[in-house]
Amino acid sequence: MRARRSGALWPFLREIILSCRAQLVTSLVVLLIAGGAVGAVLGTAGLSAAAQSKVLSTVDNVGTRSISIYATNPAKPLEPDILDALEKLDIVESVIGFGVTVDVVNAELNAGKRVGARLVYGGFARDLHQRATSHAAAHYGDGLAGFATPDAFDLLGLPAEGGGVRVAQEGREITVIGDITLPEHLAELSPTILVPVERPEGLSAIFLAARSADDLPLLTDLVRGQMRGYTSQEYNLATSQAYASLRAAIDGELTASSHSLIVGVLGAGAGATMLVVWAVVLLRRKDLGRRRALGASRLMIVGLTVGQVAVLTLLGASVGAGAASAVMAGLGQALPPWDFQAAVVVALAAASTLLCIVPALWAAQRDPLTELRVP
């Protein structure tokens, strides 16, 4: 069945290509219209889309879609079950819990500058825990294994391979077995030492990141639902909703300002293509009448006319997009996203093809005997 379809389709495509070559001037005009329309869109709205993508990439980071929960009552820390429940949500990208921060000093010097050390729990901490348990010096005595940020190494005067630190108030020791680079939304904690644990007794803070800024309001409501066992005086909830709202406003304003320009240019290009095709149909009335007299169906006439437009506009739009991108790259301009360029090419080809159905139907409905009398 597929072989029959492909065998019947190829002569039709071949006829479309031959018709385009036979009407070389008209084909070039349609190519120029399509390429010019796409080039105009990419040179105007495309630059706006590139700027929009660049702006949103700086706004849409983890810090603009984050939620922080802090326990304000030391006697009632946050339960690890809260973190476990939030971690299972599909709209959560990452979640990490922290224990109470304690000051540590170099164990050998038992003095010097201090750095904050924290117990960590959650998905991010599991990777650290695996590193710790696989390390030969993960535990010694009743000490714990931790990872220090590079600036913590410098402040404590630890060697590159790590070493021991001591909690200033308690005297409990922690073995630093490696370094760690904090995620962007946790960079404010540096310098610090993170000590991964399988499950802490309680947490002093939980940091969450939503998968997108649009998910932030829903995630905030879900977090409040998980905190039903706490009074408003026992915890503090902070979100980056203001940044998420700013992102939505920027996205909406930039998108709305480009829509009218895109629709106008592509509509003008499609309309100009339809006028050219209608003029060609009028000039080729005798040729189309001859085809009908020789047995070509109305559907064949429509398909041949519309097929030529589809092939030429798609080719011209693709060449126009490539040329516009090359010019912008040569001028040092930011290139529009590839999905934006593809959407413009497809939109122009589709609009031109749909509009050209009108002259194609007009040509197909003509009486072949009448058309053959056209001088």
C-alpha cells in the first residue's frame, strides 16, 4: 500500500517541480516575497525574540522560583517528613534541608577564623552522602564527614586533601574529606561546611526550587498545606514570587509587542503571494483549460497550484531565514531562537498555501471549453 502511494505521489511532485521551472520568473517572484517576508520578521521581531530570550535567561534562574522555610522556634524544628512529602511533587525541581548552623575551627589549631557547618538532608545531600560513605576516611570515632566550599578551605587553613575541624562550642569533630561547589540558589551560604546525614532529627530550614516560575504559586500553596501542624509564629515562609511576577510581565510585554508585527508582515507576504498566483492563474487559463480537456480533475488543478505555492514559499522562507541569520551573525547581533525561526518559516508557508486555495479553486471550476477559446 505504501509503495503504491509513493509511486502515485512522485509523478505529482515531479509535475510540481517542472511547473515551477517552466514559470521561472513567477517562481522567483514568489521566492523573493517569501524570503523577504521572513527576513523582515527576523530582522525586527526576531531581534526582539533574541533579546527576550536573553533577558528571560537572566531572570528565569533557580533564585526566581525558590521557596525558603525557616523554623523560628528552636524547640520545634521542622520535621524531615515535610521535606520527604515535598520532594515527591512533580513541580519541585530540587529540595534540601539544613540543620542548625554551628561554628567550627581548625581542629589542629583549635583557634583562628570560624566557618559555619550545617547538617544537610534531601536529594542534593544524598549525592554527598554517597561520596562520604565511599571515602576511606568517611568516619573516625564519633566524628562526621563533611564537604567544604573552596573559601572555607582558605579561611580554616585546611590542606587541599582536607582535614579535621572542631565545633567551637561543643568540641565535636568533623572530618572535611573534599570540596563542594554550591548550586546558584545556595551560593549565599558560602563559606560553609556541609555534613550529609541519612535522616536528621529536625531541620532548621528547607529550601525548594520549582521547575518553572509559573509553578511557584501552586507550590507555595502546597507548602503551606504541609505546614498545617505549625503556627505562623513557629515558621517563616519566604518566596521569590515578586521575581516570578516580573518574569511573567516581561514575557507578556515583549511577546505582545511582537505579535502584531509578525502577523502584519506574514499576512502581507501571504497576501502578495496570493495576488501573484491569481495573476498567474489568469495568464495560464488556456494551459489549465488544456489540462482539464485532457482529463485532469479539478482536484489535480487545485493540488498542482497549491503544491507549487507550498514548495516555493517553504524554500524561499528557509533561504530568507538563513540569509537573515547570516547577516545578523555578521553584524554581531544575537540570533533569534531556532524554534522561533522555524515557526516563522512554517507560518508563512502555511498562510500562503491556504490563501492560494482561493485562486486554485477558481481555476479548477472554470469550463475547459471556455478557457481554450482564450486567445
